[in-house]
Amino acid sequence: MSTNVAYYIPHKATWPVIGTAGLVTMLAGFANYLNGSSSVGPAFMVAGLVVFIIMLVGWFTLQAHESETGMYNHDVGISYRMGMMWFIFSEIIFFAVFFSTLWYTRNLSVQWLGSGATKELLHSAYQATWPTNGPGDVGGKFEPMSAWGLPFLNTLILLSSGVSCTWAHHGLLAKNRDQLIKGLIVTVALGFLFVMFQAFEYHEAYTSMGLTLGSGVYGSTFFMLTGFHGFHVCVGAIILSVVLFRSWKGHFQPENHFAFEAAAWYWHFVDVVWLGLFVFVYLL
Amino acid sequence: MSAVVAEHDDHHADEHHDHGPAKGLLRWIITTNHKDIGTLYLLFALAMFFVGGAMAMVIRAELFEPGLQFVDPAFFNSMTTMHALVMVFGAVMPAFVGLANWQIPMMIGAPDMALPRMNNMSFWLLVAGVLLLASTLLMETGAPNAGWTFYPPLVLQPITVGKALPFAVFAVHLLGISSIMGAINIIATIFNMRAPSMKMMDMPLFVWTWLITAFLLIAVMPVFAGAVTMLLTDKFFHTSFFNAAGGGDPVLYQHIFWFFGHPEVYIMILPTFGVASTIIPVFARKPLFGYASMVWATGSIAFFSFIVWAHHMFTVGMPMAGELYFMYATMIIAVPTGVKVFNWTATMWKGAMTFETPMLFSIAFVVLFTMGGLTGLMMALAPLDFQYHDTYFIVAHFHYTLVPASIFILMAAGYFWLPKWTGHMYNEKIGQLHFWLSAISVNILFFPQHFLGLAGMPRRIPDYAIQFADWNMVSSIGGFIFGLSQLLFLYIVIDTIRGGTGEKVTAEVWEGSSNHSLEWTLPSPVPYHTWTTPPTVVPTEHVLDSH
Ligand code: HEM
Ligand SMILES: [Cu+2]
């Protein structure tokens, strides 16, 4: 924090290789599981996951400690912010792939299947409308998800959580710890509420609407987009919980709170992706 | 900035007092030093170069004569698939990341990479990804064999993938995370760690090209990750992304793949351009011709690489407007590429040239890369590509852009910087022998493949019609010579690390090099930590032309 401190270069990092080992063990286990191994596969997955979580806890504890003891100067903070910014950028691209898939499917492949020689020669009864599970009626009859039930409620929830998050940030900047903590509690609570409602929605889809991941290309795009988003909400809420815990422990100063900022950026990113989902997956 | 490390905390002080490397093998596992990590990347890449090379030898042995000789067709297809994956993701890309690790901090006057712990993780994720992929070689159903492009529906058929698909998919995820972390680190380092006295337009071109490459990586690795994720769910979770019966489209996969794939080939060539632009001026003893235009050409190639992807899909079926658009857009890339070739040539023009091994490889690069670019232009013509597509012509095209371009420049970089890194001189005679053997055999290997392709020999097949026999034999002989010649390089690397010719090298190593770039102002071998205080004056010989 003091400006004359040099750029901090850590030595002898043990967490990265531990985390890598956890990750690769988990993925190898998952691959085995997909190939039909019901004992070794899951065992590796759990073991890998445990190691990975231990790494996350250990590594972030170390970083928090270093940050609080003033080992990071202004330049280190800039590097971290750049890192987070470009990480979020790569995540945006990842979502863009699935949004593009939805666009391509709705506007091109479904149209091609339902017109011209393809239609005449292969499946003349097929109507190219959206939602669809394709000319093969893959997955059987299903009901599409409407925008105006839980999804709309979830939109309000996420938008409010964005506001409470910003309110918490203002609290941090104004040295109002009470506001910081309350704002974060509200944000985290709304985040988990969102996830809960989405779980209800999925339950409803699977049990009474016939809508599954296997419901042709509608089901595929629906669950892929909302599923990856839901996963990101979970991750974001967990990150915010950690930030909440640290705020409660007295961490963060108006001029030194990278972790808070990173979590907030991530949360807003998740928020914006949801708006895209609400419009393109549910509304249109 | 005053010193590298601040001691603030007694609890951790023991760690931070120690500025040298850790002892023993552990040093390499937990290191955060950019030079150590660079070395790890480079050695790993070299090892993978020989693994991928061995697979290529299997391919060329099988194709030596018509008929099935040595391997069964499924294994042959595994070899073409794994050869490509290992070379692209295990050899060429990591080798350039290794160079970036060594060179970028030294060239911009930074004490290390901006995010050293993440740097360590990038490397180990790479190893993990490659191991996951390589593990499929040991499975009874064999390694992936549907081609490095993983096209559905072929890749989803049980017979073609066996149990390999999920491993390949997760390997791609790990390699993707590794590349993205590496790229973020490079961006943060270049923007945030540069010596205050170095402006963006003073940066050596190697730094510039890597900066732009890093953006390409962040923008396309997630695309590849998304594409293979959909393959995985189509195969194991009943989705229909690429299944027409469910309303999906296998062609969509190709669009997504090539949206990644075309920038990916530039990820392998832009740093190549950067190294060439660094080496050629030193041996021509002239400033680089057209520094600013080199920067702009790099940027515009990167930009165009995002909007030409479907030139890989001319024969797949596209609306006519699409065929035309992708044809013209692709040809536009030849313009900035031409600017570069012109600039390298003009840099050499009337230079006081000498022809040490790095320069020989660089000159061969300029000539032979141009060959690859020209065949690229031929294939960019949509109507002609209907004949070339999926034949050995395209195999010749991309091998000219990758072997005598990317690989040659990586060799040049090795010869150029090894004396700086190790403090030892390599054996120039053996270096030149390596060059001439490589340069001649690479043409014996790949030039006849143009003829084979034009005559209609398809790629990715273990057997062929009798009329292709002669040129295949020639090509295989070239391949064996090329493969064997690379053992010389291995020898030279080991020999140089262990003392080389015994000749003491100066800080400059190459006459006048310190006017070009900062690393040559440091002692040889370079100390473990460099630029703990940033340099105040930066050499600008390389940008003279634009000031
Ligand atoms: C002037 C520049 C270039 C042009 C116009 C060009 C054009 C093309 C075209 C049209 C194809 C598709 C051919 C087909 O599938 O029928 C192709 C394939 C390919 N190009 Fe290039 N190219 C250029 C430069 C490069 C460079 C610099 C690299 C790599 C460093 C490269 C690597 C490849 C690869 C790997 C493939 C084959 C991919 C596959 O199907 O497996 N190209 N190129
Ligand atoms: Cu291309």
C-alpha cells in the first residue's frame, strides 16, 4: 500500500501444482465415469474435487494474508485487475459460443430443415417453428418454458442483487463497515435465492413439462445456457460469501480491496449474461 | 521500483529472503521465476516435438508404399489425429510461450512476469492436459482418430472414438485454461511491467506480436472449449446440437471450430513473425524496415483472422454469398502478410549480412513461408478449393506455413538466444549442418505433396491408389531425413547447455545486438533475477526507421 514498496514477486508456489493435480484427477475420474466406470470414476472425481477445494482455500487464504499485510503495491493491484478483467472477457466469449449456437439454430439450421428439398424429400410433415425438438421429435412432446413465471422473478432478484452489491461497495468506500456487510448479506442471499428458484424451475421442467436436456435442440440450448449461467451464479455467490466473511473479519480498505472489486465485477457480469438469457432464451 | 521483494512479514520472511532457486528437483515444480518456467516450457515443447515427430514417422512409413504395411487403419488415423494435436498444442504453442516467458520480461525491463504463481499453474496445466490426451494411447480402444478437428458426426461414432472422446475433451479444456492464463499473464506483463522509459512503439516486435497473439488466445480458446463441450453433451447427455434429427446441425460444429481454428493458425504464426523480425535486423546490421507497418500488419492480420473462418468449409455447403464473402475476405489477409515479407526483404537489402545459423533459418523462413502463403491464396479461391479441399495439397500448404516457418523460426530462436541464456556458444558447424539438412529435406518431404494433392490424393488415409506411389516414396524419404536431422538439434541443445564450444560469449553475443534489444545489455548467462530495477535507457535501433 505504501508507494515505495516494490512489485511483489512471490517465490516457491506450491498451490498451483496441487490445484492442477486436483483438477486433472477430477477430470480423469469424470471421463472414466462417462465411459461407464461406476466405482473408480466417481472416487477420482471426489478425491480430485477435495484436493481442488483445499487448493482454493489455501491459495486464497495466502493471497488475503499477503494483501492485508501490505505486500501488494499499487502496480500489483493493477496486474490483478487486468487479470480479472481478461478472465471475465474469456468467460463472455464462452457464453457467446452458446448464444451464437442458439442464434444459428433458430435462424438457420431449423429453417433449412423445414424448407426446400430437405423438407420435401426427408420429412414433409416437419414445421420449422421455434421451439422445436427437430424433425425426429427427439425427446418427445414437451412444453417450452414461459418467461413470465419464475424467470421474471429471477430477473428482478438478480437486478436487485446488483444494486445491493453496489450499495455495499459504496459502504466500503465510505468506511461504513455496517453498510458493507449488510449489502453483501443481501447480495449473497439474493444469489442463493436465484439458484433455488432455478432449481424449482428445472424440477418443474423435468417432472411436469417433459422438457429435458434431451428435448431436441430447444432443450439442449435451453439447459446449456441456463445451466452454465446457474453454475456461474453459484460460483459468484460463493465468491461473494468469502468476501463477506473477509469484510466481517475487518479486511479491505477504501484504497485496497481488489477481492471485493473482482467479486463485484464477476457478479455484474453474471447479471448481464442473465439479461441476455432472459431476452433470447425465454422472451423471444 | 527499487527491489524485487519486500519483506514485510516475519512469518513468511524465510521464504522471501531466499532469492535464488530452490534446491533439487523441487525447484522446477514450485518455481515462479520466468526463466525457470520458460525453460520448462521449452524443454517440454522439445520433448513433444519428438513425440509428435515419431508419430509423423509412423505416418510416413505407412505411406512409403501403397497397401497396408505396418499399422492398421484405425491406428493410422489415431496417428494423424494425435500428431496434429501434439504438435499444435504440445510443441509449437508451448514453445512460443516458453520464449515469451524468457524474453518478454528481459526485453521490456521487467523483474518477472506480472502474475508469477499463475505462470507456474499455466505450465502444469499444460502438462496435465497433454498427459490426459496421451493417456488415450494406452487404452484398448485407442487414441482419438477422427482428425484433430473432431468433426461430428464422425467423432461421435463409437467405432471412431472408443473411450477417448471425454479424455480429449477434458484435455482441450485444460489446455485452454492453460493458454488463457498464459495469455492474461503476458498482457498484464506487457501493459503493467514495462520499464517506464519504454513506450509501446519502442517495444521489440516479438513483444508486440505476442501481445496481439495473447488477445487472439483469450478470444478463441473459450470458443474451442465450448465446441468440444457440446460434443461431450451430444455424446453423453442426449443433447442435439449437432444432430439434425433434433433440429441441430453438424455444420454448426465446423463453423464454431474454425472460428477458433483460423485464429489458432495465426496464434502459431504471429510470434513466428515476431522472432523473425527480431533476428533478421541483427544479422543484416540494419534497423528493421518499416517497424510501424509491421505492428499494423500484425494487428490487421489478427483482426482479419476472425472473419475468414469458413474458407475451411467451401465444399461443405454455404449460401453463394457466403462463399464469395469468405473468398474475398481471405484473400485480403495476403496484403498485410505481403507487407511483412516485403519488410523482411527490405531489411536485408544492402545490409552487411552474415549467415550464422539463426539467420540461415530466418532467411529460409521468409522464402518458404511465402510458398505456404501462396498456396493459401490458391485455396482461398473457392472454385479452385473444390479440387484442393481434403487432399494432400492442403497438407502441403499448412506444413509449409508450420514447419519451415514456425518450426524453423523456433530453431532460429534456439540458436539465437541459447548463448544468452546459458552463457555458452553452440557449435556453429553442426548448426549449419542441421540447417542445410533440414532446409533440403523439408522440401523433399513437402513439395511433392503439392503434386499428390493436385492429382487427387485424399488426406488422412493409410493407403492410396498406385499412381501416387512415386511421390509418396520421395516424400517419405524426405521425411525420414528431416526427422533424423532434428536429432542434431537435440544434440546441440544438450551440448550447449553443458558448455558448448567452451568459447566465452560476450553480453552482446551477436555484434551490435545490444542496439536492438534490452536482453543483450545483460550479462551472459543472464542472472537468475534481472531488471530488479528497470533500465533507464532502452535501445531503439529496431524502431529507428519509424522515428
Ligand atoms: C496468406 C495466408 C493464408 C491463406 C490465404 C490461407 C488459406 C487457407 C485455406 C483456404 C485453407 C483451407 C483449405 C481447405 O480445407 O480446402 C487453409 C488451411 C489451413 N491453413 Fe492456411 N492460409 C494462410 C496462412 C496460413 C498460416 C500462416 C497457417 C499456420 C501457421 C495456416 C495453416 C493452415 C492449416 C493448419 C490448415 C488446415 C486445417 C485442416 O483442415 O486441418 N495457413 N488455409
Ligand atoms: Cu484458415
